Amino acid sequence: MVRAVEPVRLAFDASGTPYSPHYGDVYHSRGGAMAQAGEVFLAGNGLPRRWAARSSFVVLETGFGLGTNFLATWAAWRADPARPQRLHFISIERHPLSAEDLIEWHVRRALAGGAPPQGRGAPIAPLVRGLAAAWPPAVAGVHRLPFEDDRVVLTLVLGDAEHCAAQLRAAVDAFYLDGFAPARNPDMWSPRLFKRLARLAVRGATFSTYTAAGAVAQGLRDAGFSVAKAAGFAGKRERLEGRYEPRYEPRRPLHAPYREGPQGRTDVACADRTAVVVGAGIAGSCVTRAFARRGWRVDLVETAHRAASGASGGPAGAMHPLIARDDSRAARFSRAGFLHMARLLEQLPSAQDWSGRVGHLQCVRSDEDDARAAAAAAALGLPSGFAEYLDRAQACDVIGTAPARGGYWFPGGAWIRAADLCRTLLEDSRDRVSLQFGAAVSSIGRSDGEWRVCDRDGRVIAGGRVLVVASGAWLASLCDQAAPGAGRPLNAWMRPVRGQMTGICAERVRAPRVVVSGDGFCLPSIGGTVWCGSTYDREEIDTALREADHLENLRRVAALLPQMVPASGEGAGVRACAGYAGIRSVAVDRLPAVGALAEPVGEDERSGPRAAAAGHAGRPLADIPRVENVYIAGGMASRGLTWASLCADIIVSLAEGDPVPLEGDLLDAIDPARFLRKREKKMHAPLRSSISAGEPR
């Protein structure tokens, strides 16, 4: 389980300097926070000179604190005409302040005390307000906060420093080593942490710090950094700075597979920033927008005549996190995806027309679970504004009708019409996207460094340097066309699952005011219809509506919300007034398949899913070769609305060599190559796919 984040409140010492009672130390020297940031951290790392004309530059900070270093770096980026096209600032923090405290210090108190409200040439008050508006809840994990139209990106990592550093996947150009004094907070200056940071550093990466402690200098040297003393700040005699110059290269640096050159990381921008995306469901639409916002030209290909024609075309769905007592990978990934999608909705002004942030209640499924749920919520340390346990009576007050049991309440949960979301995402990207609807994909191949998608007549209908396959249940067959044999593991360990939703006339039931889930789900009234469901039919691809499935959905919602639909008489006279059925793609471990496509195992008499698995058994994911510039986004199951935005950001980050907005163990958990790495004896028996290996429908 991830160690809980411990938020703190802003406090001050006798002189009025921000102070941490927890560590007994001030957040900055009395020479001034902004001045310290400029002299120690920016100038100490040779900034802004070192980032001049770069396409991308990555800074990693070991303590966010008041956010002064980030704000000063952002302000310097704004003021520099030679600034990099994209600035990534990664910061680790276990004890975050609140957004209100950030405003209180940087704007109200600093101005009242006469402190200069600017960084190097740019006012910081607007930046502070922008940061406060985007500030995430105090939830452990990686939080991606974009500013300046995605050209300045803060990746805030909440949790223990050593654990978080081990989970990062990034290629870092400069380090700000900024924690409380080593004697007060030794964990932030440990040799183990320095070795974690070294595995993220590109050769020639710089560091700077306020301290000059001998143990810190030795720990950095042991990790591969050269260390020199520099003039101290605000009366302090000395401080440390240096460069990453190891005597040998690590066998597997954590910034792989990012691009590196002899002088450090090579700029990843190139003239051919083109991508082709196959599939215009929620996954493909999110990927398309993510590439377009980064300045890529995108060809989007969809075999149907409109976006969201498959499983994404349902009338509405739910967007919410999960809670598990053991804080499982699925729960952590869903939490990250939920927060990422919530930020996306805030960026889309029309979201209120096709979504509702009404809240979500995740009911427990048994009386035994009900008794343990409150303790589990407290143990996870999640803030009440993000999630809390409600007993049955409290839940009734929130949702407007009594559930069978209590459960976890997510105030930020929402219902979303996925088809409208897809159309909005594509409309938002229209200046850089070419849409190809009704295009039957017959073949995919590579020529002259470009991936090309062809129709039945062999005509090229789309092309780009990068290929992303996001075709839902037909993912495996298209991957096979890109690299024969690459789709076999996906075809074996991802199954098609039919799901049918049922619509009920809102006038005939006592509908909930919020989204409710448990054994099934129920949405509030949307346009006069209450949608519930859904069935889970493995290995079925028939989308014709079935009366028996409607009755099953009505039975489930009656058990979930007894006062909404009486349990007697199969719905007590309530019948379906509408329905929808779609095919979802579900992996055996219920997590998506997102990332670079693995190279297929060579053909021989044993070829097939089991032989492929045996060929890669026990190999680290980083050692499994990948098909060049091919990524997949599939296996979204029924959680595409929660996961798709984060998955899109992951794919674009991998394609550009940028820091990945997800912990490393979760990135491994969703890697498509995980199906190859599993040992044969631990795998489920291969599933027969009901979908033809030929042309997708």
C-alpha cells in the first residue's frame, strides 16, 4: 500500500518566515524565497542559459514546499525569449500545503510584507492563482498539471521521496535538491534517494542545493555526480552544485526508452511530427486530441461513419475512482485516471451540456464489507473532499433514495455522454486533425519511416511517423497487420465482452440524484431516462437487444436501490423504455493495454500465444523489444471514461520521450508486453476469440 500523504497547514516562526513545526525548520532562508530560488536553483543549474532553444527541458525537485522554485522557474521561462518549447517540472512532496495556503503566502502576505511579487522579470501573482486553481487533492500518486497551453507542465508527485523517485519514469536535465536541513529531515538526503535520482539523470544533468553538508556531498559522489562548492546564499558561506558524470553507464537507466545522445538527451522534436490513429472511440479521440495539443498533425481513421460508434456510443456512462482495502493496482490506476479526466472536463467549456458532476456512490456488496468499509477508508488516508465512507442513512440523504447498503462517496464523480465527449475532443482538435470516417482498413504497413493505412483497393488513406491502434475489440487483428504475430498475445488474453444497458422512464421510478454502483450501476435521470446495467456476456459480439438482459438489469437495480424499483415481480411493473448494447474489450487482469507494441516472437512450429509467453517468460519489460513507433490503447472495458484521458497522455509522453504521468509499477501493470512476460504456468488457458482475424468490422 502506498504511504498516505500528510497535508500540513501554513505556519510561521517568530520572524514571520514560513515554518514547518513537523521538521522544526523554515521553508526558505530569511534572504527571501524568490531570491533564493533564483540564485541557488536557477543560477546554480545554469538556467535559463542551459535550456535555450531546446524543444523540451526537464527539472526535478525533491520538495515542493511553498512552490517557490516552480513559480520562479515558470516565471523565468515566461520572460526568456529563447525558452524551450516545453518545460517539464517534476516535484516530489509528502506534506503538501493547501491551495488556500499557497494563495495566502505568495499573494496576500508577500505583498503585504513588501516582498517583490515577481520572478525573473515576470509577475508571479497570476501564476500562483493559476497553480491554486489547478491544485489537486492530497492523494498519493502522480498529478499532471498543464499550464500555458500545455507548454509548462507541473508533474506533482505526492508521497515519500524515495518511493516516488523509484517510481518515476523521466529523463531529467536539472535537479533542485531542496528539502529541510539534512539534520532535520535526513530521508530527503539519503544515499538511496540520490541513487534513485541518478537513474533518472541524463549524462551532464546538473544539480544545485542550498546545503553544503559533507554527508550530502559524499552521497552525491557515490551516485555518480561530480560535486563542487559554490558561494552560499544570504550569509551562508557555501553550498553544493555539480553534474551527473558517472564512471560507467547503468545497465538499465529509468529514463529508458527515452532518447539520449553523447551530450545528454537529444531533442525529440522533429519536422515529421505526424501520427495516424485507428479508432474514434473514447480512447482514440483522447489520443488524437493529446497529440494535436502537442503540435502534431494527426490522421484519424474510423471504419464507421461517425465517432463513438462502438462501445463508446452508449447513451451515458460513469466516471469515478475505485477504493480497495489493499489499494490495489486497479484502484490506484483508476484514481489517477479519474483525476486526469476530471481536469480534462474542466478544460472543455461545453462539458456541462453532456456531463454532470453530481457525485458517485460505490456501494459495498455485502454486510461484511459494510462493516469493514469505514475502517478501510480511514486507513487509506484519502481526503473527504475526494472520497469518504457513508453508512446507509448518510447515503440516503445524498442520493435521495435508500440504497441497500452504504459505501464510498466520491463527490467529484460524474455521468458523461461518451459520444458527445468524443465529438467535443475532435472538434477541439480540428485544426490539426484529418478525419477519415467510413474508411475500411484493409492493411497497415511501414515504408520510408512512415506507417501507412490502406483500404481494400490498396490506396493509402492515412499515414504518419507514429501509429496508434485504438480500435476496441478489433485491436489484435489490426496489430497483426502492423507486425504479423504481434496481435496473438492480445487476442489470447483480451476477450470481447458484450454489455447491454437498460433505460427506464424517469417518471415511473424514484431516480437517484447521483450515480450509484455496486452489483451493476444506475445513473440519475438524463433527458427523462434513467439508465442502468449492465450485463457482462463473455465472448459474445451480437449487439441485438435482449429482453432477458433488460429483466436482469432491472433485477440488479432493484437490489441496489430497493426504494427505486421494488424487488418483487421482476421490477413490479417497471419495464425498459430504451436499450443499448455494445462490445467491450477486457483483459484477463481487468486493466487496459496501453503502451508500445511488443515485437512478435519468431515463427516456428510452436508459434502461438503459449510459445510467445514462454519466449519472454521472466524478462523485464524494458528488455522486451518493441515495434518501432507503434502504440496501442485498448482493453478499456467499462472504464474508458475514467481511464482514456490518462492513457492518451501516457502514449504521447512515450512517443515524445517526456516524463510519464504515472508510477512505474502501474505503467508496467498496463504495458501490453505484460502478456508476454507472464510464465506459461501462471496464465489462464488461451481464450478463443469470436472475432475473425480478418478485416475489422
